[in-house]
Amino acid sequence: MKVIASQVGVPESVSDTFPVNVVTDYLAASSQAWKDAPVQGRTGLGTPEFVNNDSEKITLVGDAAAMMRTLREGMGLSVPHSSSAESAQSE
């Protein structure tokens, strides 16, 4: 925290008041809450892990374009139609 604070312009006199490992407890609690969250479709933890509306895991596979389509579909967003060139490449 002290390094980040100094990089964004927080005076050293202020960052010197930060306790050592100030974020350790927060990170531990947040990590545990994420692990314990009831997420549909989750069988384990992964990186990256995308969850829609705090409830449904979106599994990503394939190339970047396929992943983007999957993300958009999983979030209920419109999915652009692929061009004929993209279709020919995937065959």
C-alpha cells in the first residue's frame, strides 16, 4: 500500500502511518467470500473466472473472438454476426 500511495502522490508523512500489511486481512476475507459464493456452474476456482450477476459462471474457451462472443452471450448482450471471412477461418 505504501508503494502505491507514494506512486499516486500521497505524502510520505501520511503513508508512514499505514500499518504493516494493512490489506492482508481484507484480502483474506475477500478471497474466502469469493470461494464461498454460490455460483451456478462453478466446480472449482480458476483464473480468470468470470461470473455474471454474482450467480453464474461464464466458461471461456477458444480464441479471443470466441471468448468475446461467449462473454456477450453470457451477459445477455447482443452478439455481432461474424463476417464470412471469420466463418471461413473457423471451418
